[in-house]
Amino acid sequence: MGSASLLLLLICGIAFAGGGILLSKALAKTSQNLQKGLTYECGIPTIGTTWIQFNVGYYLFALIFLVFDVELVFMYPWAVVVKEVGMPAFIEIVVFMFILFMGFLYAWRKGALKWI
């Protein structure tokens, strides 16, 4: 795959995404009214202010979940080819797991794993 085909792929991807956005803007029926800007929560009218501050701990918990979820995505291809590659693959995955474990220890020591 040369650089020309990579450039063509990039141009086609941008044209496909941009074309979809432009087509939806051209064909979609739009209207501006007050109800479009209101907060919707399960069909129940909101009481009080809808601008509240969420605890950052929930976001930290979600980010830690994503880190370990992505770890599993990288572990599957490694497990498929580990016999073919041999010892270098084993050393690389040990280093990878060590780095992830250090991140886990850091999050644990900072208290990011405590459910609030």
C-alpha cells in the first residue's frame, strides 16, 4: 500500500464523513423553539436547576475501566501468536503488564478505586 493509496483513503474518508453531514444539513427539517433547548429526563419535567456538578470520581473510575479494557484488546492478539513469536513476545507482554500494574497501583494509592 503506497502513499498514493493512503492519501486516496484519507480523502475518501473525509469526503464520506463530510458528505453525510452536508447531506443531513441540506435535507433535514429544522426548527428553533424553546422546547428543543430544555433538558429531557425520562419524560418527567425537571425540578430545580439542571446544572449540577458531578463527582470526578465517577470519571476516574470509568477511565480506569477503559485502560484495563484496552489492555484486554492488546492481550488477545498476543495470545494468538505467542507460540510463533516465542520469548521476545513474552518479555514484551511482561513489560506491558508491569506498566499497567504500576498504573493500577498508582490509582489505588491515590484512592481512585474507592466507590463514592
